[in-house]
Amino acid sequence: MEQNERIRCLIIGSGPAGYTAAIYASRANLSPVLYEGMQPGGQLTTTSEVENFPGYPEGISGMDMMEDLKKQAARFGADIRRGIATAADFSTHPYRITIEGEKVVEADTVIISTGASAKYLGLPDEAKYAGLGVSACATCDGFFYRKKIVAVVGGGDTACEEAEYLSHLASKVYLIVRKNYLRASNIMQKRVFDNPNIEILFETQTEGLFGENGVEGAHLVKGKGTDHEERYDLPIDGFFLAIGHKPNTDIFKGSIELDENGYIVTRPYTTETNVPGVFAAGDVADPRYRQAITAAASGCKAAIDAERYLVNNNL
């Protein structure tokens, strides 16, 4: 039987948080090993153009940017591997992480940067038009829809915030709400209702998208299943999903503290979890900002926190 591998600093997941943690951990001589996870490079690899990350004045594709970060981490000696963590045992030290259901690695410190996945409606057209008019991040992609017509799907605070943000860029914003009311907080509801650039489509569901080389419109149905059901096509240039995110924390349930939505809980001003020597960085612990720059910053903090833990515990 293969003997378990012992690692000083194990990073689970890639993306801006994981790769940045690997850069800092490598430069601190922690000999980090990073398993890239199910989506090497993280969510940003599905973003066609990134223009709000410092250092890229002309913009860069999400895929190219993640490749740059990966190369930088490798340059300093990070051991970057393909593989998915499928189980975690934090009950004893060193911690035991199972890779692909077979190999077990032991780690003195663990940085979790598995990210979060945007929730989608499940329409085939969402995949068809990914990067061609379909987005799950208004802050990331709204800039490309200046003076254009867009739609936001959702009825909670996130949807209202996205619609409000887009209303300052787009010529028109439709807020597509399945219910006949908004679930958002009163203050967010007021902002949306008072915004002349936002039109709310209550009791409305999206059944598909259409367009030749990108999104040109949405197939909508109002009052589905009722005696006043109405089907029509809405011309739009962009389709934004704002129905929430799911943190990729299933394998950590029961072994680390999570909030009611499944995000990893960290101590204020740090990346420390409730398990000593285990740290969380990026969207997996951030339901609020979910930006590449904030994820990278938390990856830096996680590596620094891991280094201090190792020094303080003579590991």
C-alpha cells in the first residue's frame, strides 16, 4: 500500500485565491502542493475578458490571467497538480485529505480555496451563450453592456444589487422575478422601485435564449400554468443570473464550521477557520464580494497565516 505523502502546506483549489496562496507560500519556503480541483483556474476561466484586475491596462481573458498566475506560482516552486479533493479529515494532526477517492495526503497546514459556483436556471441556452451574453457577475461583466439592454434574473438582495449596478451602465434593465413579489430587503426594494431605468417583470420565467452570435433575446412566459399565461420574446443584449452561489464545501461539512449557506466561517481579519492550521481563502469564505482581486488578497493572507502557524508550532 502506498505510504501517505506528508506536505507542509496543502492548497485545495486553484483560481486567484489558490494560485496567489501558492505564490506566497512558495516564496516563504513552505513547499506548497496545490491540487487544482474540478475547474483548474476556477470560475474566472469562463470569463471572456477581465478589465478590473490591476496590472492589465488593456484587459485580459480570464483563462490567460489564470495561466499567468499558475506560471508565477510554478516559477517559485509550487507543486501544482491535477486532482480533486474528495474527502477531508481534520480530526487529527497532520490533517488527512483524500484525492480522487484513492490517494491520501497528510498536511501540517491546509488552505481551502475551492471557490463557489453560481447557480443557474438549468437551461441549455445558458451553456450555449456562456461568455456570449450570459453572465453570473454584473460587477465583472457589466462594463461590456454600456448603453445596451440587459435582463437580471432573481428577486433577492443580490438580484436587486446587480440590477441597480447595471442600471448605471445599461440603457435599460429588466428584472425577471418568478414570484409576484421581491424577497429583497426593504431598502433594496425601494432602490429598485424608485429607479426609472429598471423595469420589474413579476410572475415571469425564462424558458430559453436566442441569438445568432450571442444573446439577442429571451423567451419568457408570464403567469405560467394560470389562466392568464402569456408567452413572448424580450429583446436583450445581456442575461445576468443573480439567483445565488453555492460554496464548494460539501466535503468539509461536519469537519469545519460553515455558516447557514455553507460558506466557511473565518475569524475576523484573518483566514483562520475553527480548526487550527486550516485556512480558507477566496469565494469559499466570501459571500459578499466574490471578486478576483479580493480572492487573490485573501490567498495572500492565507499563506501568511499558514507560515505563522508553522513557525509558531515548530512544524
